Amino acid sequence: MDNELKRELILDHFNNPINKGLLNDSSYIKEDKSNASCIDHFTIELKLEDNIVKDIRFDGEACAIATSSLSIAISKIIGKKKEEALNIIENYNRMIAHEEYDSSVLEELNIYEDISKQPARVNCALLGINGINDLLKK
Amino acid sequence: MNYKEDFPVLNEGIVYFDNGATTLKPKSVIEKINDYYYNYPANTHRGDYKISLKSSDEFEKTRTCVKEFINAKSNKEIIFTSGCTESLSMIIYGYFYNKLNKDDEVLITKSEHASNIVPWFDLENKLGVKVKFIPLNDDYSFNIDNMIKEITDKTKVVSLAEITNVIGDKRDIKKITEICHERGIKVICDAAQSAGHIKIDVQDTDVDFLALSAHKMLGPTGVGILYGKEELLNEIDYGKKGGGTTISFDSKDEIVYKELPYKLEAGTQNIAGVIGFKEAINYINKIGLDNIEKYLLDLKKYLVSKLSKLDNIIIYNKDILGFTVAFNVKGVFAQDTVIYLDKYNICVRGGDHCDKKLKDEIGINNTVRISLYFYNTKEECDKLVDALSRNNILEESLGV
């Protein structure tokens, strides 16, 4: 994907993120995630039913990279089995850490492959998706 | 005046606008610290050999220098700490924790730094004291009449920044203290943002306690000052005890403490930092605090007049006479603006600036803050305004 398209996708998800707004429904589990090194903050809700991720929602204030990466991750993970979701998250973390990873499972999340060139952005790109990871492992 | 020679980092093409977080350090401070480590790196007050006497002498010279800088009555009133946060905690936990009772009232504002809010909340939890916020003006500045209205028979202490760290408004500590003392209320001045920017005179303001950090006024990190009136400092009972604070301790009933200031300086101090701090004060004194204040007020006016012409910028403290500009770019999260400006080697800060209650007042959580110091120039302001006048700030910040 060329850089212009990548930017468009990021800005689209930043300005119109998927599933923003919490339901506060008792069938969801919930977690607050903040970055100690910056000002990003999310509250994430997740509903797991019959080992399938039925829904993920979030609220909070964060930068374009943090918000867009969470929004895209939500769009990829809803409907997946728990193990598939964890596999996506693991490969995403490997990509960000510049380790060997399977890009085929990441789809649009591949747009963050060069984020480590900006050290200030690494934690932003991981905050939301690792919040989902924590909830899946609860 | 051109300061580039004295501040090496300014020659690296960096525009440094994050002085509210920490200032740059001039060569003279760095060299003084190196001189200590190279030539007389001995502990203070404990050796009868030459290099220990030298380090003690240099250490105590800084105390005298600080005493004169804030016009305290005696060196006994100057306690070295690790920074403003520790100074405030020593005042709050070492003095007020032992003096306040349930339902006693503490007055602060929502624009105080976390270090002047969180410890009070802790006392609210532990002692049942009541923390009350003095309502701010519409422009988020301090209102002395509102303070008077909030005072009741239960009010025991008013704790305020002299200059706030986001909005940057200056409070009239002398007037505040006069009003409070008439009513038997103690006053704490958080001078983190005012020290090294405006003149401080603790005898003139008659403030009871004052806290400041060396690193926000050209000095090294890890050094702060706790000032208190001698009789009040003598009543401080703080958790940090031991090395260097006692004359003898034969049993639990026979602990004999040293006199002030040493009884409040437990453990080996940040000797190099304290010694270096003196050079920071000397540097500031050479320029003159009146000159610094005037220069900064003019520079903020200049910056605001330029920024106000940009349609995409919202400024939150435009008309405040101060040294900070808090703003956002429309549609851009504060951190994205900070990362964007970093591409132009312009250092600013985004966030809540340790002021997590201010959002209740201004309705937004995060701002970009420019905090000026005397080595900043109009040319640097122009560079910032030029970068902010482009229409692709968010796109460029992504780095993709």
C-alpha cells in the first residue's frame, strides 16, 4: 500500500473510529489502558461468547496512531475465535518489535510496519491492541 | 543578548520551548558539577581532610546564595531536597499532617500542579480534612475575592502556585498571605514556575513555606529547596530520618537531633547538584530577574500576536500576563502536534502537564504548552508559527 493510502486509512480511522462509545453492559469485560510515557488513554470493553469475540468497544482520548490502530484492530478481531485474535495480536507485536511475523494475518494492520522508526509512536501503536490482548487473557 | 555560547544544545538547531518542564543548563553549571566530581568528590560535613572541607564549604555557599536569592532571614530556613515535589510533601506530610484535624479545610485551585493536589487528597482520605477549590475566573486565572469567600473558621491553610504551570497566571502571594494571616491561616507558596522568572522575597510576602526546584531555573535535576519560617520548620516531623540528622541516639527515648537545617537533611545530599545550583543562581542574577520577567512578558505577547493570526489555533490563555502559551491545533490531538513540531526540531510539551483537575475548568484534557525562557527569541517564535501555519499538520505527524 502506498504511503498516501496508508495516511488516508489512518486518518479515516482516527476521525471516524469503529465502535467508539461504551455500552457498560454486564456481559462485557472492561479494562483501562494508559501509556505511562504519553497521554493516550482508552477504556476497552470486550464480549466473548462461545470462544468467539462478539464485540469490542472503546472510549478515551489518544493520538492518531493509537486511535486508528485500535479502530483497525477492532475491525479485524470482531468475529474471530479467541485463538485467532491472539494470533493476530502476537504477530502485530512481532511486527512492531521488528521480529519475524506472519503479515498475512494482519491485513490493514500492516500499515504500521515502519512505526518503530518513530520511537515516540511505538507505545501508541501497541496501547489499544494490547488492551484487547489483556481482556482476551482475563 | 546571544546565549548560544552558554547553552551548547542551542547550537544543534533545536528550538527549546519546554522550559516549564525543565530549563537548559548553562556551561558554568555543568562545569561546576564536573569540577566537584573531578577535583573534590568528598562527602560533606563529615571529614576533616581538605577535599571534604572544600565540598562542605561549596555546599554551604549554595545555601547562603539561596538564602539571599529568596531573601530568607537565615541559612537555617533553607533545606535542600530532591525537588519541589519533595519540598511540598515535606511541608504537607511533615507539618500539616500532624497539625490538621478532621473537617479542617485546605484551600487550593484546580490549576495547581499534581504535587500540590495529590498529597492534600491523601490527607483528605487519611485525616478527613476537606480540600476545597477556590473558583477561578473565566480566563482560568486566580480570583482573590473568591478565596476570601471560600475561607471559613475551619480554613487552616491556603496552598498555591505563585505562577501556574499551564495557564501561567501570577498570584499576588503578598496580598494572599496578608489576608490569610489576618485570619490565622498558613500559606504555602509553590514557586516551581516562578523561581528564576520573577523576584522572590519571603520576608516581604511573609509566606510561611515555599518550595522550588533547581532544574526549572538553570540548575541540575534532583535539587530542590524547602523554605520555611524557622519556628515552623522546627515542628516538621518527616518520615526521612537517620544519617546526618542526629547528634546522638542512645535509645528510642534519647534521640538528640541536630539543629536546623541539618536535622531535615537526612542522608548524603545531591552534593554535586547543590554545588552546581549556585552557578545557576549566579547566572540568573547576572541577567537580573526584572529583565527576565520583562523580556518574557514581551516575548509571550509577540508569540500570541503571531499565533492569533492563524485560524487553526485555539489559545487557552491568550490574555494572561505570563510566560506560557497553552493551545491546540483544531482537529489535531495534542500529542500529534508535539510529534509534528519535533520534525522541525521544536520541543514543546503535550498533555495535561500534571494538572489533571484543570480539565474541569477548561473542558479539555490535553493541550500543547509552550513555556518560554530568556534564551528563547522572536526568531524561534517565528519558526514555530511558520510550522503551525501549514495545513497538513496531522498528516505529517503520522510519519507514515
